[in-house]
Amino acid sequence: MSTEREDEAYYLEPATIPGDDSGDEDIRYEEVAIDEDTILQYEGDEDLNVAVSILKEGTADKELERPKLSPPPASLTYRPEVVDDFVRNFLVKTKMWRTLDCFQHEWYELKRKGELPASESTTVPDVYTRNNQLDSENKYLREELERFKDAAGTAKDNFIKMRKERDYHRMHHRRVVQEKNTLIDNLGRLRKHYEAYEPALQHLKKKYEVAMKEKMLSKLERDRALGQVSGLQATLKSVNNIRSDGELEGGTISGKMAGSPEKNTRVDSSLGGTQHRLYEARSKSDLPLTKGNTLDPLDVANIKYPRNPDDTPWPADKGVNPELGRVIPPCAHLSRSGGFRLTHTFQAHDLAVSSMAMSPKKDLLVTTSDDRKWKMWQVPTGEIMMTGEGHTDWVSGCDFSVDGEFLATSSGDSTVKIWSFDQGKCIQTFAEHQHAVWSVSYHHSGHFVASSSVDRTVKVWDLGSQRCRQTLRGHTDSVNSVQFLKYSNTLCTASADKTVSLYDARNGLAAQTFFGHIHSVNQAQFNSRGDTIVSCDSYGIVKLWDVRTVTPIKTVDVGPFPVNAAVFDPAGTVVALTSNDGSVKMLDIASEKVTSLTGHEDAVQTCAFSSDGDFLVSGASDCTVRIWS
């Protein structure tokens, strides 16, 4: 009760103290601190109930502030095991269930009858309990020992394995260090070796410059000799005319004239050494005289050598290109606002379109495909005119003859076929290539066809004697394209050995080689004037080359996708590039600006301009042909 009274709250009650009030002045009052929060909270008239509630709240706050005592830790009391429990546990442990039932039955029966002595119901001596505990611990420790043995064996195996791997990697590291040192030594030797090449390169460069100067002087001498020969021919012609009239002022001409049966072996002293020896060789040969009954000392194409009697003579390489004086308007892609736009699309083949060629005489287009066929189309309507079958593998290239009456095709079956449109069939087949043939090109005379092959050669075929006239060697990898320069006997080749070369088809010798590409060159082509070559490679690099100086003019990167074909427009101001990204890229040579014509759904393999440059035709691996105008 005292504790409850101490915990109860006490408060003041109002009371009246009788007595005289006059003694209040002598009483000293103690100043009591006033809680400002309480005053702010309970402003107004004083009330006993309010005071009681404030007092209760303060008591509750003190109870909350009083630290709480943590509960005492639980104690575990060990009670020794009695005999019957010990026996039960033993029987359960040994799984003697029937003995356990008999024991419990007899034990409880004796205990109920009171016949069980009290001394037998006591606890089991500590030695038994301790022995059981020790047995359990011993069993547990043995299990742990076995587990640790297994872990130790596994760790030992892992250690041996790691040690072997360490030895292997250490040996590999040493080998790599040795290779590194060897490479460093090799690089040092190569650096010294290349430094030794520098003087030789400078010397070769000087020799090349001297050779180019001599070449220019030879060209000037050749031109002067041609002028002298023309003058002599005109003089001899006038002398023959005068002789035919039978009169000469101051007497008659004696000796053999140019028109007599004997040959005129007189050589102009103004000819150079090379022209002089060439003139003597022509004079000793059995060649027929030219139209003016004179010998042309510079016409090496007509020198007689042992050859097939049916061989077609090579036309004279006068170096005159009629295209030089032709004025061609700029490409429609530049002259029209917005450039070329897609106007027609038609399904051309069952498989990818590999190449195409425009007829030089009519608006006809020939396409070749991997489906072993070539087809002729009317453009720009897309109406099919003819289909050619005969190749046993994919058809890779095609080219029209100058008169547009014949077509040459190349194929993966290692053959070149000549087709006649008048007869409507294949009239000749050449099968001397050892591997697939990539491209073909007609000579401007119509008597020769050149083909390039994976066997690293270019072959020139004589359509008159129907045999291979020349095999051009020099490339070290597949020759991917070949083209005759118009009105010339010069061939341009592009190869996977990263070079572009110029060959003389008459003797099969390489005249020039252009170096600069670092990847396989897919195609090279002349412009209409013949003074510039465009080439493209498998990494999208396009180069323009000056044929006269054998130097690159411009280099444009339109990669990273390969450029499969590069074609000049008739004016030579725009180059059309077919790319593996499904677009045709138009390169303005002057500004190097590149625009893309998109529409194909797969890699574009080939393209061709019309003769007037008003429209462009492209073929792709999506089996379609698209016309841009």
C-alpha cells in the first residue's frame, strides 16, 4: 500500500485559513519558476482541472525519461538424466523398438505396483553421461576429420594444378619475352635496312625523272619525225604528179621514184637513232608499201613477224582520240535540280545482277546474272528483247562491239563467248583461261576481245583467227577488270594485288603501273578523253589517276563498304559508284561532293550511263534493275 501511495499523484485543494490577513507582509514567499510553454499553452483563467492535467503530463514524461532495465539473461539449468530415460535413449539410439516397448511396459507396471526400488529410479552416474557425450563428440570429430581430409585432398590437387599452370604461364611468358626481344631486334634491323634503301630510292627517283624527260623528248622527236614523213610524202606525191605530166622545169628526174617497184631506202638524216634503226628494219622486210608508196617508220603494229595466216593485223596506234574534240554537256545529275531520281524498277533476273552494258547505237541494255543468263532490255521502258543461255556457271561480265551487232560475255565457267544478234546465237567460245573470268572488253576495231581472270592473266582474243593472240602477265593476284582505251591498243587492268596497270596489247608488255591502293582493286576505267582513270577498292577508297604523269589526282573515301564498280559519265565530270550498302554514290569530281541514290534492297554490283548521260541504270543483288533520271 505504501508503494501505491508513493506512486499516486498529489495535488492541492482549495482551502480557507482563518486568521488575520494583516500578517501577510511579514511572510517571505519563495519564487517559483514558471514554465513558459505551459503558460503559452494554457493562457486564460486558472482552473484546478487544468493544473491536475498538467501535473499528470509531467509525471508521464518523467516515466518515459526513466531508463529501462534490460531483462536478466536466461539461465540454463542442467538436470542429470534418470535411469529410465537413459535406457530409453539407448534403445532409441540402437533402434531396438520392440525391446523399448517391453521395457516401458514392465517399468511402468513395476512402478505402478510400487515394486521398483527407489534406488533404481535415481539419475545415471555422471561417468555414463560423460561417456555418451564423449562418444558423440568423438563421432562428430571423426566426421569432421574425414571432411577436412577430403578438403585437404582437394586443396592439394588444386595446388598441384595451380603450380602446373604457374609453370606453364611462366614458360609461356619467357617465350613471349624471347619473341618480343627477337621482334625488337628484327625491327631494328629492318629500320636500318629501310634507311639504307632511302639513298637508293632517291637515286631511282632521279633516274625516273631523267627517263620521263627522255620519254618526253622522244615524243617530241617522234612528232617531229611524223611531220617530216608527212612532208616527204606530200613532196613525193607532187613529184609523181609532175613526172606523170612529163615535164620538169630545168630537166627530168632520174633514178628510182617512190612509185617504182624497188623500195625507197633513203632515210632522212633528221630521224633519231631509234627511228633510223626502225626504218632500216622496215626497209629490209617484205612489207607492202603504204598508200602513198612510202614506208612509215613508226608503224610498229604492221611489222611482219611469224604468225598465223588468219591473224588480224593490229590497227595503227596513231594516238588520236576523236572524243577529245567532242563537246559533251555536263551530266544530268548536275544540271537538274535535285539530281537523279528513281523512275523505273523491274525484276531482271532470278539471282543477283552481276554486270551490264549499254548499246553504243540504240537505247538497249544487256544485263548478266548469277542465274547463267544474259538478257537484253529496252530502256527506259524495261521491255525484254532477248535472252541468251549457254554458260554453265554465273555470267560475270559483258561488252558490246562498237557497231552494236555483237556481244562478248565472260563467266565463272572459265569461258568467253561471242554472240551475234543477227544470227541469234553464240558464234565463238574461248576456253583457255584456267579459272573464272571476271570481265571482257571489245577493241574499237571489233576484231579483238580482252578478258581478265582469276588465274592472274589477261588474254587478248583474235576473232578473225579465233585464237589467243596475247597473254598478259604481271599481276600477282586475280585480275578483276579489263578495259580497252578507245581508239588505242592500250589495256587498263585492275587487280586484287592492289595495283592498276596499263598494257600494250600488241606485245603484251606492261607500260605503266599505278600504286596507291592498300586493298584489292575491284575495277578501273578510262574517261571518254582517255587522260584519267578511276579505280575503286574493297574498302570504299576511290582514286583518280593522271595517265600522262602516272600520279594520283584525287582520293575520296566513301567506305567502309566496298565499292564494286566506278563508271564515268560521258562528260567525265561525275563518277557513279556502286556500293555494298545498297546505294549508288554520285561523286562530283570538281567539288568532291558525294550524294547517294538509295532504293536497292541489297548490294549494288554494277551501273551504266546512257550515251547522252540523261539517265543512269543500276543492277544489284536484289535481282532488280533500277533506272535513275
